[in-house]
Amino acid sequence: MTHFKNDHFSRLTVAWLVLVALTLASLGLSEWFREARWLPLLVAAIIWIKGVLVARCFIEAQDAHPFIARVLKTFIAVSPLALIATAFFGGTLARWATL
């Protein structure tokens, strides 16, 4: 039983360290490549990876009810897509959203 607990703890620790590394990488990329047109795509990919990691390791979406798992997958997919849409089509989206 102790072996399982240590494996679970080690998996969570590695996941947390990867999340921290991805967050720091995003911060560094935003400083170094501030004007790059491809940066929103890379940041969206990092957000997607972080979402999948959180859903699998911390929320344990694979063990959730299928409806909850689908909602999570949809949210994880839509968030980076929304970032890309606002990065490339922000002005148009803002005009559509005005009253």
C-alpha cells in the first residue's frame, strides 16, 4: 500500500513541476518574443497541455462520469481556441460584442 501512495505522490509532484515549468516557459516566451505573430499559438498550445495535465493528474477526469469528462474536455479545448480567436480577431470580436 505504501508503494502505491509513493507512486501517486511522485506522479503529482512531477505533474506540479511540469506545470510550474510550463508557466515559467510561458512567461519567458512572452518577454523574449513579445511581438512574434506565432506567440499566441504557442501559448494556446501550452494552455492546452496544462489543462490536460490538470484534468488527468489532479481532477482525475478519466475516472469521472462520462458527462463530466466531456465537459472538461470541451472546456480544455475551447479555452485555447478563445485565446487564439481574441489574439488574431480581437477587433472583430469586440465589434460583434458591442451593443
